[in-house]
Amino acid sequence: MCATNEEWFTRAERLFPGGVNSPARAYAAVGGTPPVFVRGEGAYVYDVEGKRYIDYLAAYGPLILGHAHPAIVSAISRAAAEGTVLGTTTTYEVEFAERLQSAIPSLERLRFTTSGTEGVMSAIRVARAFTGRTTIVKFSGCYHGHADPVLGDAGSGTATVGLSHVAGVPAETLRDVWSLPYNDPETLRTTMRKRGERVAAVLVEPVVGNFGIVPPEPEFLRTIHEEAARAGALVIYDEVITAFRFAYGAVQSLLGYTPDLTVLGKIIGGGVPIGAFGGRRDVLELLAPLGPTFQAGTFAGNPLAMRAGLALLDVLAKENPYGELERKAIRLAEGLTAAARRYRLPFTVNRFGGAFSTHFVDGPVRTYADARRADDRLFSRFFHGLRERGILIAPSKYEAWFTMVPHTWDDVEATLRAAEDVFAELAR
Ligand code: PLP
């Protein structure tokens, strides 16, 4: 009988490359062997040895109500009893799409997918079909899933495992994707003025979640919209992390801009696999069966995800937890910053709403280059120090911490006490 984390991970390594089903979960950047988990409840996850962790990983973003929230469990159980996939249009997908549309008015039409990756891939395809152009402008360090065109310069997903070039992605695919620095309106303007007539879409994480949490500077965001409009290109917001993370709806409503297309994922599925893309009706209606371009999915819009998503929206609408999530993130961000200062460590926290990132570098962190400069060794020791003390964050200096509804103020203070200990060790 296998009992320890080590033993389970060794078994996993005999099955999955690197022992994982997604490379972000490996400890490639921080060293050591990942614990192997068996369950989550509220704000906590438990490994196979029975150790409890306060969870700020939130499964890389999908969780906001914590693990196994009773309303979601009940919705999923009902869906399981009545059919998890029917292969037809269902009442649940109609209801869920209507709810999303009323929270995100730019979704004149939408399609569900089963991952954020598919949402991005389809949004790019439909944008290319609409404009008749091929080039996509994206930004260095933004991660948009693992479809070929977005795997150049792709932030957390690839950077954490040290890949600057992803083998197997044809060079000609990447030739049509220009990766420009985030928060650099000048480079964007110059590029768009010179060659904007080739650009189908500007694809952006409107608030970055993949080289830390990095909000857009106002001139940068304005330039995206102005230059795309001038060039006849579409703007695609990748809101896979941001939608329903900071407010009931998409972050576009907080930023004050309306993109042509939006990609959704993570949170909206209530913890069940999901993605979606939507936006302008004239663009979305290019999809088959109405138009000449194509996107599909056996499990797209399945009742399991739709009903979990509906239950999630019910709770978020009723409880409006966003103020409280932000207050906890502020306390954590301020407490961590003050403690790091006491130990004279180079340290910057970036925060937006209830999400923040910790960078072992003197700030500001406003570009991917800034985030890359953060000290890898200090981060690894910080990560392991927290892990030993029962605090779970992502094993990557590029990933965010997320506050979740079930985090208590005691959890927050316990986290700060653990971090204080770890900073003291780092300073020694
Ligand atoms: N877009 C963003 C901003 C993401 O952070 C991610 C995943 O981390 C994706 C797209 C891809 O989503 P998925 O992992 O569901 O394919």
C-alpha cells in the first residue's frame, strides 16, 4: 500500500511525463517533489499524508467559492443524476448563456468550449475569418493556453519550465504572431502604424495573470483600442482568469472598454472544465452552421459545467464577495510587504482586487522583463518554506495568489505568521 507523497509521485512519474498532466504542476522551477493531493474542502486541500494546506493556488484560478461548495456539489449531483452530456441544445446552456450575457453585455453571441485554450483558438480563428487577415498581435509573457499560435513568449506556462521556444510549433505559425512588450504603448503604436493592415486581432490579458498580476496602464489600454480600430483589427480580451475574479462580470466593465471578442474559462465553470468565447454578433455569426468558419466540441456546453456555472453565479450574485476578497488580499499584500521590508529582502507585491503576486525583486513590476528579473532562488525557498508550514501557492514566480470566499481572517493571519518565519530564514 502506497502511503507517502514520494511514493505516489514516483508512481505518477511512471505514467505521466514529469509525473504531471500539466507542466505548471511540476516542481521544475522550485526543485523537490510535489505532494500528491486527495481532496479539497473550503479553503483547504489535503495531501495523501493527511497534511492540510491553506490554498491560495485555487487550482490556478477556477476556484473562488473554495473547494466542494455545497451549492456547487448539489448542482453537480443533480446534473449527474439527469445526464452529464446530452449532445443536444439544453435548457441549462441557454439559461447560463443568458446569465453571462447580462453580466457581460459585449457577449452579443457566444459559444461554450471545454477549456480556455479552445476559447482562444476559436476566437483567433473567427477573428481571422472576419478580417481576412492572418497576423495576431499579442504581448510578451501573456499566456493564452496551449494552441500553437499563442505558444511564443508565453509567460507562466512555458517560462516556468524554462521554454523560450516550444518545439513542434511550426515557425511559420509563429511568423504570423507578433509578440510585443506589455504596457509599452509606443512599440504597439509604431508597429500598428507601420503594418497594422496585416493585423486580424490584438489579443491581450486585460489584467495580466501570467507574469504575476499586472494591471494595464491607462495609455497602453487606450492605445490597444485606438490602434486596433484605426487598423481595422479586432480586440480580443482573454478574460479566462479575470472574468468573475474581480467583480460579477468581466474585468472589461471595470476598465471601461468593450472588446470585440472575449474569451472566458476557469471561474465560470464552478470548478468543472469550461471555456467560452463570444462578442460581436457579426463576427460570431461567421461560425458554422451560419457562416464559413468552424468550431465544435462534443462536450461543449455540457449540463455538468452549465449547472455548476449557474450555481456559481447564483452564489456570487447573492453574496457579492468581492469587497471581502479584496480586503483579505490587501491585508496579505500589506503584511507580506511589511515583513519582507523588515528583513530587507528585495520584494514587490502586485495586487488587483482579490488576486496578487509576489516578486523577489525591487519594483515596479509592470512588464514581463521586470517579472523575469525576480530572484529564482529566493522564490524557491519562499515557496518551500510556505509549503512546509501548510500554505499552498503555485510553484512558479510568475503565478498569482487568489483569495477565496472560505478563507477566514484566521487563515490570513496564519499565512502572515508563516511568511514572517520564512522571510526570517531567507534573510539568514
Ligand atoms: N488564457 C489565460 C489567461 C489563462 O491563464 C489560461 C490558463 O491558465 C488559458 C487561457 C488556457 O485555459 P485552459 O487551461 O482552460 O486551456
